[in-house]
Amino acid sequence: MKITVIGAGYVGLVTAVCLADIGNTVICVEKSSATLDELNRGMSPIYEPSLQEMLQKNVDEERLIFTHIMEEGIKFSDILFVCVGTPESKVGKADMSQVEEVSRQIAENMDSYKLIIEKSTVPVNTHKLIKRTIKRYARKNLEFDIASNPEFLREGFAVHDFMNPDRIIVGVESKRAENQFRELYKPFTDIGINLIITKNAAAEIIKYASNSFLAIKISYINMLADLCERINVDINMVADGIGADKRIGRDFLNAGVGYGGSCLPKDIKAFINIAESYGVDFSLLKETEKINKNRINQFLEKIEDNLWSIKDKKIAVWGLSFKPDTDDIRETPSLDIIKRLVDAQAYLMLYDPKATDNFKKLVPENNQIKYLKDKYEALIDADALLIITEWKEFKEANLDRVKELMNIPLIIDGRNIFDPEVIKNKEFDYYSIGRDPVKSDNEEYFEYIIKKEDSNIENI
Ligand code: UGA
């Protein structure tokens, strides 16, 4: 089939490359000339496993073309994927100006029937606004359909997730649009992937509701982690136990310093706003956000508890990206943690396998902050090591070497990457999330709680 993708950002580029790879001819419209130059040289401007190779292959085989001319893209095919950005505005809503602009351009340039597909994450009922805009600005009275086909691509797995989705969600309002999707996604349905056809508004909600549910799971396990610390139970045992129930599932039950990235924090805020605009109070999501923000405070308390005073301490930090296998630092927990440690007058040695260059732009090197090219170098004479992102290379670190290099063998692990037994056997002072007693005198704390409960009972 012939397909047009508008916007070669993260979602647009992955969509264009993958749809070309399954045999379609795809034109991708991108207005940034710098991005376009790279793409025309067969270079991917973003890092995603397999994307570069697939991009090059499909450009070489002439199934994938890039242009900056919107008219060319719109006239090229009947199927238009709108993949432009919907960043968070100052008031926590999604900024829809790019979607509005593209809708006008489609209206002004369309010369035959079009299926216009929202792929960007957009507020509920955006399809109605696109429809109104197209009707207002269309030069001719042409038929068109608006559809919603949200993406569920994780950074670092985007190509994999596109090619092997758990499900494909499509919102349509006509049989004609439904049939086009059935044809487009036949290579997927032929191998048993579930294509869920629903209404536009439902598809729009499904996207926000999915990301919000994932955030709820993370905040829930983090809340449980706080309890586990107080009663000296390992949060991973609890997560394994509840996650073994198929209705719950083990994924996204890893306790830590909280969720970040360009999607979960933004989408949850926007979803709260959407609900509010319809008079519904999403208090559960507000609490989810609150728990997430508080993870940073708790992590800093842990650092303070263990260092006594942060001032003048040399602290090594492993992990700057919001999660492993990406150089993305948007809403990364490490940013707040590092800023607070700088304010507390610590000296920081920072290391990340991929995100250093991006992080440096936000937090430049100075007399308190040094970036290292090697994870071991960052440890020299350190009073503590903080782990904020669970990169594989950290899990595989040579612990004897780590210990040798540090001034004090103290590790505060915000992602639970090590087995506490193993690491304590190596005589590290090791603290993680939801797996240690709050204080070393946990027994006393337990007795205190029992006494408090007894006195409550007596009072009754
Ligand atoms: C997320 C969703 O997982 C995708 O399905 C969705 O398509 C995407 O947003 C989007 O809306 O475009 P992504 O932002 O790439 O994908 O990251 P996730 O893998 O979801 O991780 C988000 C954050 O949660 C990370 O900071 C991660 O460290 C944290 N996390 C994840 C935890 O703290 N614990 C967990 O158990 C899992």
C-alpha cells in the first residue's frame, strides 16, 4: 500500500520505517531541514536498536522516501499518519498546535478521499477537532475519515514493539476506514496479532489509560516498598508473589526511584487534565504522581542517612538516562537527584553509557561535577556510589574492583540491581529500595511498633 507519515520524530520515523519494511511504499514528511538532511543520507537521527539498518535498507530499496513538501506527502497516498509532537504545555495539557497546523495543511492540499490517522498521543475527542478543521479549511467537498491508531512503543524497543505488538488498537467511525486498516495490518493479523477495532474516542482513551495504568503499577510497588523497608521484607519477593497472578502480572512491578521519560509523566498529567475538563476527579492518578515525586526525596534521605552529611562528600553516580538502553534524559530521576546533591555541596562523578552528552547540556561540568568516560573511573576515592539507572553493564560490574577503587564501599542502589546477600558478602555497605530495614536498629523499631500497638489496644 502507499502510505504517508507526517513527522519524522520518534513515533513517525519508527512507523514509517516499519511500515516500509513490511512491504508498503512510504513517504515521510519532515519540516526540520537538519533532520531531513540526515534522513536523506540514510542516517537515523535517533538511536533505537535496528532502526538505522532498517532505515538504510528501505531507503536503498526505494520503499521509503523523505520530503519537506507537505503537498507532495498529502497527494502521495490516501492513508495519512499524523505523527507530529504533542508536548506538554505550561499548564500540563498537551500542546496541540502542531496537530492543528497539519490538519489545516491536509485540508488545503487534499484532492481525493483521505484516511487521516492520529498516531500522536492526543486528548480525547481530538478527532472531532481535526474533523472540524478539515471541513473548515478544505478547498473541495471531498470525503475523508478520521481514525485513531495509538502507539505503544517503548524507547529502546520501539522497532521490536512495532513489529511484535501485544495488540493493535484502531478507532474508526466508518466501515471504509475499518477495511483499510484490516488491509494495512493484514501481515500482523495473519500471524495472530489481535487487531482491536473500536471507536475513535475509545482509542484515544486507551492510550492515556494504558500509560497511566503502568504508572499506577510503579507507584503502587514503590508504596509497598516503603512498607517492606519498615518490616524488613524484600519487595522483590512481594512483587514476585503478586505478579504471579496472571490478572496482575510481574511487569512494571520493579521498585525504584520512580518513573521518568517523555511519556508516563506527561501523559498522566494530561489525563488528569482531560478528566478534570469533563468534571471527573482522577484522584488515583494524582496520588500516583505524588508518590512518584516523593521517590526522589526518599532516595535523598537514604543518602543523607548513610553519609550523615552530604557536604564535601565525593559521590559517584551511575546512570543518567531515564531508563537503560536509551540516551533520553527527559524527566529522568537523576536530574533532580543530582541538582539536590549539588545544592548540598557534594562533589559528583557522573557516568552513563549513552546519555552523558545530553545530560551535559543541562548540567555542565564545573568544580562540583565531573563526567567520566568509564564507570570505574567515576569511583576513584568515592564516599558512595549511587545507582539510578539499571544498565546491564552496571549489573555485570566487577565488584572487587568497585570496592578497591572506592574510599568507602557504600552503595545506594535506586534500582535494586544487586542481590543483597551477594553484595553484603563482599563487605559492601549496601542499601537499596524496599529491601533493607529503615535503620540498622530495625529490631528496636519493630519492638517500638508492637509496644505502640499494645498501648493502642489498652486505650480501646
Ligand atoms: C512508555 C510505555 O511503556 C509505552 O508502551 C508507550 O508507548 C510509551 O511510554 C509512549 O507513550 O510513547 P517509555 O516511556 O519508553 O514507554 O518507558 P517505559 O519502559 O514505560 O518506562 C517508563 C519509566 O518507568 C522509566 O523511568 C522506568 O525506569 C520506570 N519503570 C518501569 C519503573 O520504575 N519500574 C518498572 O517496573 C518499570
